[in-house]
Amino acid sequence: MTAQPQPLSVGQLADYLHDVLALDPLLSDVWVTGEVVDARQPKSGHVYFSLVDAEASLKCVLFRGQLLRQAHLPRNGLQITLHGAFDLYARSGEVQVIVDSVQPTGLGLAALEFERLRQRLEAEGIFDPARKRPLPPAPRFVGVVTSASGAVWHDIQHVVRRRYPLTHLILAPAKVQGDGAPESIVAALDALQADGRSEVVIVARGGGSAEDLAAFNAEAVVRAVFACRIPVVTGVGHETDITLIDLAADLRAPTPSAAAEQCVPSLAEIEERIVQAKERLDLAGGGALEREGARVDHLAARLDRLHPSQMLADRRHAIQDARTTMAWHVRVVRDEWRARLGAGRDLLRVLDPDSALGRGYALLADPLSGRPIARAADARAGQSFVATLADGAVDGRIERVAFAEVGAAR
């Protein structure tokens, strides 16, 4: 008897379908063209739409994170070409395309792949302007990645010799088009970094078709420029040619010759700045001398009016007056405090308890607690006490307590 197969849960089957779609090389990396319908964007910011043609319809979603990187957005009625991967939305059981790139229909596959790579690298921050580094003002060594046999290398040498012959160029020869060109460019960048002398690197080639410049759009080359420890200046193609390494470099120049000009200063310009600085210094120095001369003349006139001997005499009189005033104030304060101290001593003498004891008074206190017995209300018959006298103390016992009559004459 054949055993019945173990049924799957809905979640298990959904997970299986998700894995099948993710592992399929076509469905996980697909380009598809169609018309946008039912496009909507809820508060989440994601865009949901269907891509249709005469034969079928596909559910699609462009998540908000990818939406911000698109130059073109899906709108109802538009014909587009999109890139994405199929996935299963388990909650509804629908298969949908997770979109990461949207382009208008009509672009070739190479252009679509270029745009997709640009968006992906941009999302990683490789083109972030904030990470671009300044160039050294007057480098001693400049590395150059280009073809050793092309006109570009000759042009760069000519520009550097003309502008700033103190700079030495280090050529790292590389293939700049055709098979193996991306690997050759990456190896040249690595070689310059290993050499360690270059303070800035020029990556350059002359103009050409989009196919000729393809090596400079290769992902490996872009990442090598991004990872280079030395600032990179690109001069690739003509002024209108923009490659991905231009976006990743620290500075993009429109041509190879312009890249060389950006990397080194101009001796003629430096000499002109020195001449201008000297003129400004001479002008500023002359004006300063005139101002200081006038100031010295003014001070000399003041010295003539205020002779030092008279100033010293005035200061001596002022010091003597201050001493006399201070001595008077000291005497007044001293006499006042002496009087206060005498009055205080007299008052302390009057208030001193020992003085009262000497006149026949006694201080009664409880021998256990030490508290004084000042009134009849504080005493009780049979209570012991200590009487402090002027020359000692005696112990005693209270035999009777008598209260004074209220209102009695004192």
C-alpha cells in the first residue's frame, strides 16, 4: 500500500516558491517591456502597478528606496522597460516583479544595463560628492594611467612640461579599449599605489564611440577608482562624454589635456601672483611707514608738552597725599575699634556669671541631668541639688517648695 504524501502548510509552500523564483537565473534578473496600468502610490511611498501587453499582465512594485533613484517613474499609459526579479508575496499569494530600474521604451540593452549599474553604484555612495578629496597644490609626482603608444600620453607630458616642469610623471601603461581593458586599467591603478610616489593619478584616453569607452563604465574599474588611496582625476573622451569613472573620481576633466592642467599649477601664473603680491606688499609697506612716521611725530609733540620731570613731581605729591590720608584713616579706625573693645569688655564683665556668684548668688542645678533649677516650678521636695558658689560647690536637698504670691511686691 502506497503511503500518502505528507501535506505542506501554506507557508512552507510559499517559502518553496520564493526559493524557486530566487534561484532561477532568468526570473531573478529579468528585463521586460510593456504598458503601465493601475499605477498607484499609497502613503507608504511605494508604487504599485501592472505591466501589460496584448497577451498578459504582470503585477509590479517599485519600493520607495528604489523610487528615489529613478529618473523615470511608472505612470499609467507609459511604455517602459524595467529590470527586476520575480518574487512571491506570501500574504496574497501573488507573484510580482520587484522593480529596481525603470527606463522609457526605446533604449538599447547596453543603455539599460548602464543605467541599472549607475543606479546601483549611486545607491552604494560611490558617486557621493562628500567623499571627493582635494588635489595637492603642487605635486612632485603624478601617476598616469593610459596607453603608452597613444597621443594622450604625449599631450599630458607636453602640458606638464609647459605648466610646471618640476613635476615628474609616472606612466602605468594600460589597455584603454577592447578585451582585457578593464583588467589592465585596474592593474595599472594597483601598480601606482604599490609604487607609492604618486600624489595624484590621471586616468585618461582620447575620444571614441560608446563602445570604445566601455572599459571606463566597467564595474571593476569604477570600484578600483573609488577604492584608490590616491586622488584620481579623469580625462576620458571628449567634453560631452560622461563615463561612470568620471562620477566616481575625485575630479572630472573634460579632456586628457585639461586633466593634466588640473593636476599641476602654472609657473607663469605663480610668477604673476608673486609679482602682484610684491606690489601689494610694497604699497602696504609704504603706507604703513607713512602712518608710523606721523604717529611718532605726534608722540614726540606730546612728550614735549608733558615733560617727564613734571610728571614725576606730580606723581610724588599724589603718593604723599595718599599716604597721609591712609595714615589718618588707620588712626580713626584703630581708635574706633579700641573703644568698641573696651565697651565689650565692660559688658562681658557685667554679664559674667562668676561676677554674680561673687555677690552672694548661687547657681542651683540637678546633679544627674545638669539642668539648672531657676524657678520654684522646676523644684520638688526631696530633690537633691548642687549649688555652685563663687569659690566652689555644695550639695543639698530641698526640704520644702514655696511659691511667691502673685502680685506680691518685689
